[in-house]
Amino acid sequence: MTTALPIWRPARGSAEPTTIHRPKDRNWPHFLLKVALVLMLIGPFLPLAAHAQNLGTSPQFGQAVQGQQATTVEGTVLNIVNWGCNVIAPVIAVACLGVAGWHFKSGRGYMGWGVTGVALMVISGLGRMAEGFVTQAGSIQ
């Protein structure tokens, strides 16, 4: 006859009911942070306002850049490059550099975060430089 493993044995004592102790007052900053996160996640799907890009003196609906349509491959690629180089890369770079500073302050390894932040800023700068070259070359007759 074999014996069961200790984790499968029933408890020897009687099981006492567990009670959950909750604080009497609500953690309002935590609650408001959750509400803001939910609004950010579902906000783009709510048709509350028309979304437009400001591409000059007036907003242009449904266009990637002046002279391009957002439905063409060129306009879509230009939108992705603009968004990546002008928004995503700098935001993540600043976050990485902030984490690097935090790790440096607490005595942990920070070089990986720092190099990643600087590399993202370089990528952003190169993309913006290429965008400037394309824009200037487009005006040459």
C-alpha cells in the first residue's frame, strides 16, 4: 500500500473560515488611476469627436500629408514613420532614460536602459532627418 503525498492529505485540524479585512476608506488615487486607464483604452472607440491631423494652417481630414491620401501605400507608410519617429520612439526613450536614472540611484545596473533610451533618440532623430530630406527634395523643381 502506498501513501499519498503530503500535499494531498486532508488537513488535520478543522478549517476555520477566512475573513477578508478591507480598509474602511477607498484609495482614491488608485481608483482614479484605474478610471483614467479605462477611459484611455476605450476612448478611441467612442465616436465623441472627429479626429483630424493638423497638417498646416487647417486640419485635413483623411489625408496623410498634403498631396498624399491616407488610403495609399505611400501615405500609410509615411503615417507609420511619422508616428514612430515623432511620438513612439521619443516617449519610450524618455521612459527608458528615467528607468536608467532610477536604477543608477538605487545602485542597480543602468547601462542597458540608458543605451536603449539613447538608441531610440538616435532612431527618432534619423527618421526626422530623413523626413526633412524628403520634404526639401519634394519642393525642388
